[in-house]
Amino acid sequence: MNGESQVILLREKHSKLQQQIDSEYQRPIPDDIHLHELKREKLRLKDKIARIEH
């Protein structure tokens, strides 16, 4: 898998995580621990994308 296709795949995962975060915020009582985990994973993916692109 080349860098470009890997970035595309990571961006898709990043987008799905954002959808999960948005969905969690829509709940009557969002789960703060779950939100923290989702945000941490999203940031990890963002960092990985940045490393591949540069």
C-alpha cells in the first residue's frame, strides 16, 4: 500500500471517528470516557496522517 492510499484510508477512519463523536454528543447523557477515547484515537490518526504526508 502506497502512502497516498494509506492516507485516504486513515482519513476515512478519521471521518468515521468524528461521526461517532458527533453521535455521542447527541445522546442525552454523553459518555465522557468514551468521548475521550474517541478523541484520542482521532488525534492519533491525525498525527499519523501528518507523518505520512511529510
